[in-house]
Amino acid sequence: MKLLVVGSGGREHALAWALAKSDRVESVLVAPGNAGTANEPKVENIPVGAEDIDGLLELARTAQIDLTVIGPEAPLVAGIVDRFKKHGLKCFGPTASGARLEGSKAYTKDFLQRYKIPTAGYANFSDIDAALKHVETCNIPTVVKADGLAAGKGVLIAHTREEAAAAVNLVMSDRAFGEAGNEVVIEDFLSGEEASFMAIIDGDDILPLATSQDHKARDDGDQGPNTGGMGAYSPAPVIDEAMAERVMAEVMRPTVEGLKQDGEHYTGFLYAGLMIGDDGVPRVLEFNCRMGDPETQPILFRLKSDLVDLIEAALDGELGNVTADWDARPALGVVLAAGGYPDSYNKGDVISGLDADSADNVKIFHAGTKTTGGNTVTNGGRVLCAVALGDSVADAQTRAYNLVDKISWDNVYTRRDIGYRAVAREHV
Ligand code: AMP
Ligand code: GLY
């Protein structure tokens, strides 16, 4: 089989690597990919952008691609799967209408409420005056969210009414996130522990993937600005077997049933971002219509099954007949970022130590990298993710940081405490 992976981040490197391991796969094209995918056996980069749907369609047809797997949300929300299907091409992911679960937070809140799926109390506003009036009386702290896609930046936590009003103005009046701010969701602040629950969906059946947890804040102790994710590990001890069953019963199954009732045949990855409250209730913070980044890197590092088989089963509506087999050992990934991320940062710094992952049970997944003049250089905020398997989370953490410490460039930045909650749990 000939496969195409769309995207250029760490998630896409992990997807391409996992797919290329399949005996059934002859080659994997990645559009546009990064320096890591370029060097992967059986994998080749093609310079077509992840949002250039016409270009990707043309590529899939001329290269006679058997199956396309979409990494990021933007092409899904823009309808890449609808376009590929129309041309008779196999493409894994939800249609534009299914991808609204990520593309519109207001739609998703209404969906969750309609199907009684636990989530924070909320109100949606497309009128700024009504939104400003609401924050005069709503519960504080409160959370103001731009409705549309905002690259993970459109969520503002307000600790006072003034901050809440400023957030509404930033989103709806200043248009800090462009059209994503046509509407806002204002919701109650939830406390608890966050976890990610990802699954493959075939419209009907749900195949849960290994659980995981990421660290969204930039600095140690979960301090500092929010980022796309500074590290992740799998499994997430907060989702033990009983909690996983609760998440399936209270979130995942009602979601797929609700989608079906709405006439939505959702096929693809589905990611539920959850807040597990002190009351033990798993509440939905957000849905993503794709795998998480960096969660995908440790999750797929543990996958023993053939990912192509799982994806094909989902496309054929046969997910109920397959299971996923996981390495019992935990995996932990540390993101190596460019100093300054998520604000401004340098690009083009030469990276050294990239051959440090020749040992077993460790792997450097690339994200913002490219090759210039024989060197691998930084080309984004999140540059690499160093992943290791270990006998415990603590062991995986030690091994991952040993790998991190062999890699360097000017201004490399990492958190030093990825996995600290899980490690603390192992010590009690
Ligand atoms: P989202 O993109 O909706 O997941 O929001 C990004 C991050 O903001 C989440 O990972 C949480 O850390 C935080 N967040 C979002 N909604 C809430 C909420 N209702 N209460 C507390 N934190 C939240
Ligand atoms: N790591 C969070 C996300 O992928 O949305």
C-alpha cells in the first residue's frame, strides 16, 4: 500500500513512523513533513502544505495513494475528507460536519448539553453587549473561549469580572483570533486534574487508545503561558480502569450515540480533553477531531498492533472486530522547544545530537525541523519530542531526559518535570 500523511508536526512524524512499520505498507508520503519524516525508512516528504486541499487531492491522485491519514484539525474542519471521498479516495478523519466538534466550541457545548454529557455550565454569545452583560453576574473565575479554531490560543481564564470583560473585548471586538471570535462561549471554571482520552471511531463502534496526559503550560510546575503541549506520557494514572469505563459510559458512548442521532457518521480519531473533578466526574473541556500533539508520540510508541489495520477497520465499519495491543511499559515524551516559545523565537539554529536515539526504546520525533545545507535546523516553536519507554513512569522520565540532554542548539528550552504527577503517584 501507498499512504499519505498530511501535516508536519511531531504527531505526523509519529503517525508516519507507525504506519511505515506495517508490512503491508510499501511507502508513506508526508505532506509537507519535517526533517524527521524525511529520514524515516520508507517515508518521503512532498512539499505540499497541509491546508492546500487542491494540491493534496492532486498528489493523492497522481501518486496513486491507497489511504490518506490527516494529522491536524485545519484541513479536517475545511472539509478535506469530504473532497477526497467525492473523488473516491480513502481518507481517514471526520467530514467537515463531524469536525465541528473541534471547529466550533459553541456547537459542541450545545451538543454536550443536548445529550447530557458532563461539561462545565455555559452560555454562548454572538452579541458582544449580551456577553459583557453576562460577565457582570456570572460565576468567577470564568472561562472565555473563542468559538472557532485559534491554534489552541482562544481560551482565556478570567479571575475577576474586569478580566472577563477584557477577554470578551479581546475576542469579539479586537478580533484577536479573527473570525474565530464571531461567537464566544463563556463557561464555568472547573478544577481537578486534566487528562486526554483518545479513540478511533467508525461511526458506531469505539476503539479506545491508550490513555495519556500532557503538560500544556510552558514552565515547570505547570506555570507560565499555555502552549500546544510541552510533554506527555501514557498511560495516565488518573484514568485507571474504573475511570476509563466511566469515560466510555458517560462521555464517549453518549457522544457517538448523539452524533448518530444527529445523522452524523463520525469516522476518525476523536480526542476528549477531560477535567476529572474532585467528585470523580469526567467533564468534557473540549473535543478534538484528531490525535493530540505531543500525546500521539508516547501513545504510538506503545502501540504494538498494526496502525494500518486499525484505520482500515474503522473505514470499513469493522472496528468492533479489532483490538489494539499495547506495550505494558509507560512511555514519556519531553518536548524540546525553541527558547521564547510560545511567543517569538528564533528559527534556523543548527541542532546537534540527533543520532542519540539509536538505542532501543527511545526515539526522537521531529516537529519544527528542516534540513538546510546538510544540517538539521530548528523551524518552529516545538522542535522535537524525545520519547522513552521505561519500567515505570519514573524510569521512562529518566531515560527521556537522558536523551534530551544529548541534544542541543542555541536556546533550547525544555521543562524538567514532565510526568511529575504520575511519578508522585508511583511513590505513594
Ligand atoms: P480547551 O482548548 O478548551 O481545552 O482549553 C485549553 C485549556 O484551558 C485546557 O486544557 C484547560 O487547561 C483550560 N480550560 C479550558 N476550559 C476550562 C474550564 N472550564 N475550567 C478550567 N480550565 C479550563
Ligand atoms: N496536546 C493538546 C492537543 O493536541 O490539543
